Amino acid sequence: MAQRRNPGSTHVALGFAARAPYFPPAMSTEAHTSVRPWRAIDRRKSRKIRVGKVEVGGDAPITVQSMTNTLTADAAATIEQVRQLEEAGCDIVRVSCPDEDSTAAFRQIARAAKVPLVADIHFHYRRGIEAAQAGAACLRINPGNIGNAARVKEVVQAARDHGCSMRIGVNAGSLERDLLEQYGEPCPAAMVDSALRHARILQDHDFHEFKISVKASDPFMTVAAYQQLAEAIDCPLHLGVTEAGATRTGTVKSAIGIGSLLWAGIGDTIRVSLAADPVEEVKVGFDILKSLGLRHRGVNIIACPSCARQGFNVIQTVETLEQRLAHISTPLSLSIIGCVVNGPGEALMTDVGFTGGGKGAGMVYVAGRPDHKQDNEGMVDHIVALVEAKAAEIEAANAPAEAAE
Ligand code: SF4
């Protein structure tokens, strides 16, 4: 039996059931993985918390986060960047609050945002209280770093009063001095000790709405730290490889670090850290989740690398299609393959496919079956129209179910 490219996507099953006999339409994610055990990911059972309206942990979908890099005090610029991130599908956005001007602007930004915002706080407990009052859904704060017990109590009370959760964020580059002395250098065990220390402070205040991250720029250290932490505590885990680098290297490191943890069932929310436009972080985040079949958004394009056999310019076509189909958020798959060597096989597993042939034309596949011929000329417009129509069909088929939720 062939495997579809959108495993577990009921959208696809509903939209193309009549023409996809190789993929039973009512097949659930569980059933799907039970017949393909090599696809199953046994997710760690964490407790569920809320970041505003978004659930994190438990059986909630794994969320994608990013962070603004505008000056927070410049509310207009930050609101615009939050909007761009929302458009890219970002579930939760983090905003730095280094000073009072930032927390003052935070209120306006939070009012304009559709997604929940996390206020990033370092050391200044007052900023934490101000951000909670200004509409933060979550505070990224390490309670052990904000001073005496009275301050911690005030921040926890502000979080409780305003329905904020918290994220403890341990970073290998900024571990406490005594832990560095004890362990000799940053290492997974020191990071976990640090995280549990901060967690105990919150637990002592009977505050349990928190998640934890233990990030390092080295994927080995990151993965080992999360593995150890996952054994030690049941709170949701926010995954990330910190300071991963520019787009290409950062994507590779994140895919290895975040990807291997998710594959092992660890992780409830992710942030890909790139020295790039934050929108790229969201795209890469979704690509990691898509690759593991954990979440689907937008058009998943399967393309061959092309060679002398290609019946059309595969690389240029895929680049254009990626841009022209970027507005579609409905999960579906599209194969663009240069020739019949791999085209029919790949098309069998996708919702829409195009395989190059001879004489300036190729075959269009719908739901895995050859449907009609199409000249290479005008092929991009034709495929865009087909994919848009399929996305609309899938959305319409899912509308009653979504309305009932
Ligand atoms: S599918 Fe055809 S065109 Fe594409 S790389 Fe393979 S042989 Fe070459």
C-alpha cells in the first residue's frame, strides 16, 4: 500500500476520498500509524498548560513560536512584525521587554495581536509584573534570577492575577556560577539542575503553569539536556537550539536537534532560532513538523532534483510555485517531477501532481491518478489554479466539522 504525503490529515482524506482507494478515507492518525509502525511517534505525556488561548503540552498540537526583533518600544513596527508572523502561521510570539518603554508599548502590541504574546524578561522583576499587567499571556522569566523571595512572590502573584503562564528558559551560555563550578563547564546535567532549581521555586509558590526550555547552540548538548529533563519533570517542554546561526546552517542544526527530540516524542512547542527574518523561523518550524508528520500547514511540494531527463525546468518551476502557493494554509501535497522515471510513483502519493513528458507537455495527476495532459507553457498557472481549487474544496469539506467544534 502506498503512503500518502499528508499522513493523518483528515483534510486530505475528506477531499479526495472518492479517488483514493489506496488510502481509506476514514483512516485516523492512529490507524494510519498502526499499519505503518515505522511512522509512529510515541509522544511523551506532559501536563497541559495554556499560553493565552493556545494549549501547550498534553495532547495539544505542537506549536510553532518565533520572536520579534524590532524595538519593542516601537509599537507600530512590532505590531507589523507580529502580523507577518501570524500570517506565516506562528502560534505564539515572544517579545523582548528590556525596559519600561517596552512594557509600556506591550499593552498596545498585545491588543493588536491575534496570537498570544510571551514577554521576554531578564533579571528585572518589575518588567515581569508590568508585562503581566499589559496583557502578556506568558512570561519568559527565570525566577532564580530576579532577586529575593519577595520579588518572586510578587511576579508569581502578578502572573496568577492576569492569567499568565511562565517559561523557564535555561541557556547553556548563561548558567549560574555555582553550577559551572560544580560541573566544570556547561553540560546537560548542569542545565537540567538549573531548570529544576527554577521550577522548584515556582512549585514552592504552588504555581504549576509553566514550561521549560534548556537550550544550547550545540545540538548534542541540547538533545541530551532535553532527554534528561523529560525524565525529571512532567511539564511541557519548549524546544530550541539556541543561536543556531544563519538560515542554512541554523535550519540544519535545528532540524537535527529539534527534529531528533520530536522524533523521540519529546517536545510540546518549538522555536527555530535563526539569524534571519523571524518569518523564516516559522517556515522552518513547520517544515520540521511536516517532515515528521506531526503537523501540516500549506502546500508540501515534493520535487525531484532534476537531471538531463527533465521534460521542463523543474527548479525554476518549483521556485515559482513555492511563491505563488505561499498563501495557502490548507494542508495538501503537490509533486513536481521532471520525468516518468519517478513522476507517476510520486504522484500516486500526492493530492496533485505534474510529471514531465515529451514534446513540451506533461501529465497532471489528481489524487494519485493520471487526469489530463497539460502543455508546459501555462503549466504553472494551471497548477496554481488546480491547487487553489483543491484547497477550497478541502476547506469546504471541513467547514461543518470545524463549525461543530
Ligand atoms: S525524476 Fe526524472 S528528471 Fe527528475 S531527477 Fe529523476 S530522472 Fe531526472
